[in-house]
Amino acid sequence: MEVLLIRHGLTAGNLQKRYAGRTDEPLCSQGFADTRKAGRFPAVAKVVVSPMLRARQTASLLFPEAEQRVARDLREMDFGAFEGKTADEMASDAAYRAWVAGNCLDDCPGGEGVAGFSARVSSAFDQAVRQSLSSQEDPLIVVAHGGTLMAIMDKYATPRREYWQWHVPALSGWRARLDRGTWETCPRLTAYARLEVTGL
């Protein structure tokens, strides 16, 4: 089965380089314009989406005829006390400096860390895969967030990479394949390649 993992279009927070996880912001005007320019793919019947508005808007623009299957746990990481702020704004924040010194992997104060976030996302993705396999859907298309895609690829993609090497910009993602017969015993995404939405 083919798997397409797509990051949503730009938001104001993205343009301002703010940590935007639990903040449910819409696409900005550039995000709408870029997503419309990327094209429409009406032949797609179903898309798995994060519940966040920016992901649902992106999916609606790209796949206007598709049923959206919302997967709550595919939402972006909760950055806790860092939410809505930029790195420059927190330059003198000791908690933020400590988090960065730990390669941004530890729990954010009042929020999530990479380990817990990745476990949440991976479980939700596994459920989406199983549902698609049961319904014999192909491809499985997921529209979510940068961190969400990183967590999925870090957990399931082979050959492996470092967590942060899975980062992609808006309206980009990953195309991969999974083996229907072995997902239950050996869940893997293979033959992966960078995906640009215009190249669907």
C-alpha cells in the first residue's frame, strides 16, 4: 500500500517562526494561496487528518471530494510554556535554553516531549493504517503537521534517520510503501522519498 504523508500549508505562526502546537490557527493568506496553487485532487475518496484547523483546511483544498477521517492524536506536539513564542522571545528563558541544550527532546514545561508525543502519534498512525488495510484503501493519505510526520517516519521508516532529519516544509512530506502482509508483525514504511504536493 502506498502512504502519502503531507504537512499542512503555511500559517501566520509558521511565518513568524512561533512554536505552534496546540494553537488552533487557520492557514494564512499565503497558506491558502500556496495550497490552491498546488492543485486539486478530486479522485481521492478518503483522507486521514489531524483535528487542527490548518490541517483540515489544507485537506479540503487539496482533496475537495474526500471524506475526512479525523484522527485526534495526529495533532501537533504541545509546546506548553513555549507555545506561541519565538526562539528570540525566549532567548533569556532558562527553561527554554535547557530544553534546546537537550536537543529539544525533553518535555516542554506544561507540555509534551518527543518521546510521549511520538508514542501518541505512532499509535494513531498505526490505527489509521489498520483501518485502511481493513477497508482495502490505497493509498493512505495523511494531512497533518511537521512534527507529526517526523514522529511517524522516525518510528516506522527504514532505512532509519535521526528524528530531526525527517523535517519538511509546508506542503511537503513523504511518500512511502508498506507491506500489507507484514504490518501486523513488522510494521515498516519502506521505499520512501520526499513528496512535494504538486507532484502527487
